[in-house]
Amino acid sequence: MMIPVDPDVVAPDALRLARQLAPVIFAAREETERMRQVSPVLADILASAGLYQMYLPRSMGGPELLPLTVFEAIEETSKADGSVGWCLMNANIVALAAGWLAPEVGRRNFGVPPDVRGAGSLRPLGRAWPVDGGYRLKGQWNFASGLHNANWLFCPCLIMDGDAPRLSPAGTPVTRTMWLPIGAARFVDAWSVMGMRGTGSHDFVVDDVFVPEWQTISLADQSNESGHLYHSRLFFALVYLLFAANALGIARGAIDALVDMASKKATTLSTDLLRDRPLVQARVAQAEAIVNAARCYVLDSLAQLWTAVCANVPDPSREIAQLRLSIPHAIHESVRAIELVFHAAGTNAIYNANPLERQFRDIHVAVQHGAAFPVHFECAGQVLMGLRPSAPGW
């Protein structure tokens, strides 16, 4: 399964490449679902288009694309298949974190030209004991989306003092993230789920592996990169931004699926085509308004934050809060839009052959992610009322 990719397309054309590959992603949906992962062939195609490493720093040979470009590319691939968009999203989160590695380490790790397909977690589920020159690492991480297509693992850990976590002067556990080649881990098949089956979000285990100091980072430190993309305050905002792109892409795909179906299908209770029914017309319009409004909020907030950062505004807290608020809002609104079009399709929507069935399941898994949790609304409200956010990363 190959598709001609224009070799002269430059990195900022990631959206064009995503659109070019969307039919291939869509055609592979059943294989992705059956395998519970992106197939190796499709993963290689996506890698050749650079879609796994859009946030990778230029110092490591990456394109270091603007957040809007990455957002739109993830949105486009998610429209074709939510699982594929999700895997690309997670890989780009790892590529963004590469900005905290020393550039020479990134170049050595990822090669020239670079090929980094990351998987891992943002939660410190491992334990690392300091030893001469580095750390001894043990742990098991779950929800490692794209694991079977990855070549690097991102492994946050608690730093240990004997049997207890090391504490900071503030009394909180000290964490550090270890970068490991994929061969250092053992996979655990744990991904039997209702939706997002194709993400292959299995567990992986690392058992007493040495990690050199230079192969570790702390996201609490200043990045090694000077670009605005790696601004010390932006990491979590840009991470969660891609979850909104994924959800909005799935919702757009669902609306398109109903519109396409409505010109061909009736139901068991009426021979009238769906498109000729006032209720279906109203539901499509409502879903369209919901998705477009949520998307506009995300993109307007992103534009304001990016403008503030590029202008070196000393404290972009309110701009960060608006973007962080727009993200769970977009995810929940995507659920609402998909439920409208799913129910408008009637019994047509329940068949596996109908894309709406998959999109309904996928979005109800996506909204379970921490990116959509109520705490984000709470923290945004705290910032907007002049209070200190109760959660870290703001």
C-alpha cells in the first residue's frame, strides 16, 4: 500500500501531506481496527511524510513546525481515522519534549535525517535509582499509544533514595524522564477496549535498565532550544492542544459521514432519504455550528497566546488559561456534535460498516482522557479570577 508523496514538498506543507494521505488512512481503517495498531506499512508512509515528528527541533533536523500547522495536520488525519490521528498526536508530544534534550544527543538518537516515532507517558510510573553516570530504571507504563510503531520510549520516573522517592525542597517527589530505545522494553498486551482500538495503547515494562544521565530530562528545566515552541510555559498547552485537534477531527469526520449517507439512505420506518427530513437537516446544522464554534475558540486562543509569546509578554497566564480552557471545551463539544449526528442517522449508525459507529466509539474514549477532565475548567476559572491554579503545568 503506497501512495506517491511529492519529494519536493517542504516541511510546512504537513497539512497538504496529511490531506494527501487521508484517503489511504481511511482505506486502512478496518485493518487498523483489526490489528489494534497502525499497520507497519501505513506507519512507514506516515513517517516518510514527516507526520510523526512535526514538533522536532530544527537543531535535530526536524521541521519545528508552528502549533497551528501541527493542529491542522492532526485534525485532518483524525478526520480519516481517530486512532491514526491519536497515534500521530502522541508521537508529536514526544517530539516536542525532545527540545529538552541536548541537540547533539537528539541528533545521535534520531539519526540524519531524523526518524523519531515516540511513545510513552507523561505520568511518572517508573522508579529510577541514581548510580554512577546515570540511573537504574524499573517501571511499567500504560496507555502507550503507537507502541508497536515506535522507536523511542518516553519514560517519566520518580527519582528514588533507597526505597522512598526523593523529595524536593517543597516536599514534592522529584521526577525525571528517561529516553530509551524501543528494544529496552517488553510489551504487555493490555489494549482490549470499546473505542480507539487502533491506537495500540498497550503497556510496556522496563526492568533494571541503565540510562545515562545525558539521556534524561526534566520538563521543569529550561529547554535547550531557543524557539518559541519550547517556551517554558507552553509545553502542556501545546500538548493538550493536539487532543482538541483529534476530537474536532473525529467530529468533522462524523458530520461528513452523515452528510454523505443522507443522500443515499432511508430508514426502516420511512422511505424518505435522510437529507429530506427536517430533523436530520436541523441536527446536521446544529453539529456544524457546535464544531465550528469550538474550533474557532481554540484557534483564536492559540493565536492570542502565540502572539503574546512572540512579543515576549512577561506573564502570558491569561492567554494560557484561555487556550487551556478552549481544549476540554472542544473535546466535550465534539462529543455533543457526534451524538447529534449519530442519533440523526437512526439504525444506519449502528452497523460496523458505517464510519459513524467507529467515530461514536472513538470520541467516547477520547473524552475519558485527562485532557478533558473538569480540573482544567477549575484551573482556568482560578486564573480568570486572579487566583493561583490548583494543578501544576499552568
